[in-house]
Amino acid sequence: MPISLRRRRWALYALFLLPGLSMSAWVTRTPAVRDLLDASTAQMGLVLFGLSVGSMAGILSSGPLVMRLGTRPVVAAGSTLIVVAMPVIAVGAASGMPLATAFGLALFGAGMGGGEVAMNVEGADVERLGGRPFLPALHGCFSLGTVIGASLGILANAVQFSVVAHLVLIAVAGAGLLLWALRAIPSGVGLFTAAERAEQAATPRPALWKDTRLVLIGGIVLAMALAEGTANDWLPLIMVDGHGFGATMGSTVFALFAASMTIGRFCGGPIVARVGRARVLMVSALFAAVGLALISFVDSQPVAVAAVVLWGLGASLGFPLALSAAGDSGPNPAARVALASTIGYLAFLVGPPTLGLLGEQVGLRAALVVPLAVVLMGVALAPAAAQRDDEQLTPYEPVTDDAR
């Protein structure tokens, strides 16, 4: 592999590690933050709505910005927002101000939503140039970041370490990762040149949202994003409030979920190459559905812990594989990835407040029937992600800088 492409891969690994590390730092401290804010389940759902609003703002603006500016400035801006958000969340929680905490989460969501679309476009480009699956391992680095962050969060909960100091230290680490990695991200990727705009104007194609297959793939992204996002937003509280675990054990269970996601993503590439993308997506969604059902309907702590493993393994490959399918579903892959991501991120917009409000009435465990139903929809849609003969990844051939 050319050195430039190899450096790009490692830079993207680091940039995906950053939001995973930051998100799990926040998630593992949600019981402590809830106590600092003295918030009910419904109020926590509204606080998390800040994350949803920020995510949708980032996702909706990212596609046009990538086509106008390229991926590099969008990745830089998104990652910077993630770093800045951590101390804002910490100060808002420590001050007992739900609106300030929600604002910090909105900054985080905007950075993650916008930056991740650009990084997925980067990842799809690296996958195309390298001629082998890359997106599952790339998203595996996000999960690896969540494992590291969750482990640190468990330790912080166990010793009752300050939430403010914890999140500020995470921000410092994230800033270091960003400064190291950004230098290896090239300019111009995903950029819509003047010539391409002129060609599109001369030979207009149907709007992407009219592409039935792409919309179905977007539905898969939505289902699997909700499966993953539900755990990221609510899993520690589900374990604490729904299954009677303590705060430290609730964070430990989340770390187990993150570890399952990491294993699934790093091991998924060879399985996809052997079995096929659609079959892997279908089985993954079924695993996630079984895990959600067991946690919701079975009142047993050991069963809940085992179910979290199924949930994590099932959710691990859905999002990256569906985005990969969107990217190779037709021309203009950057716009296709952006559209599928936008559909998927609707889960982050409506998921947290919906589950919070429903959980206030019937309990968080019972509220899991909503993501369960949506994930089952993802099972039905999985055939839309099948690879056609002319869409298979070609064997790797070295790519020169001129070719790129």
C-alpha cells in the first residue's frame, strides 16, 4: 500500500477514535450528570434532544459543505466542535444547568454528525482506492474509542472522580489526536468541481431521493443507527433504573456493549467478503433485535448482560455496511453517502426524546420495543444492500498519487 494511503488510513482511524472516546466519556457519566442536574427520565430525554438537534444540523450541512469545500475542512471543524463540547457539557452539569448541558451536547452532535459524514466519504474513497473493505474497521475504531472511554469512565465512577475534570482531560486528549491526524487528510476529496457542476447541469439526473434502492439503504442506516444510538444514549440508565445495577456496573455493561461492537467491526470484513453484505446485515439486525428483546422482556441481570453482547455484535456492522452500500449504489458516491447518513441520523433526532418521554410513562425497558420494531424493519430491508456483480470490490492494486 502506498505510504500516503497508509497514512491516510491511520489518520482516519485516529479521527474515528476521537468521537468514540468522547461519547463514551459522556455516556458513562450520565448517571452522575443526571444526579447533578436533578433531572427526571423525561428531562434527561430533553437534555439529550440537544445532541439530536446538533447531529441533524451537522448531518444536513455536511453534504453540501463537502461538495463545496472538500472533506478536510469539514472533518477539521467537526472534530474541533467535539473537543470544545466536552468542557461545555461538564460545566453545564456541574452548574446544575440543563440548558447549558444540552447546548454542549448540541455542539458535540453537530461536530459528530457533520464530521462523520465527511469522514465516511473519506473512508469510502480509501476503500475504493485500496480495493478492499475499510469502513467496518474504520467504524471499529469508533467502537474501540468507546471501549477506552468507557473503561476510563468506569474507573472515574468507581473513585467518584470529578465529572468536570474527567471531561476536560478527554478534551485535551482529543485535541492531541486531531492535531496529529489532520495533516494526513488530503484536500479536495468529495469536492464538486466546476466541471462536474457544469456536466450535471447539462445532463441532469433524477434527484437522489427518488432512487428507491438508495432510500431503502437509508432505512437500514436508520434502523441500525437507532440500535447503536439507543445504547449510546440510554444503556447505563437502562441497567441502573431497569435492571437494578449500580452506576459503576451500569458503566461496565456499557463497556461490554462497546467491546462487542469493536470485536464485530474489526472481525467483520473477512465475513462480509465471504458471505456477502446483505446476509451479514440481515443476521446482524436479528442479533440486535434478540438482544433488545431479552433486555426489555426478561427480568434477569445475567440475561441482560448476555443480551448486551448480542446487541453490540448485532449493531456493530449495520451502520458501516449500509453506508458502504449507499456509496457504491450509483454515481456521485459522496452525495449518496450523505443522503443515506441523513436518513439514518433521523434516529438520533427522534430517538432520545421519544425513548425518554415513553420511558417516563412505561419505564425504559418497556420503551425498548420502539428500537426493537425499527431494527426488525432493518431485517426486512437488508436485501437492498446486496452487492451487484459490477459493484464488488476489485483486488487491490497499488495507487499512485497521480492516480488519486
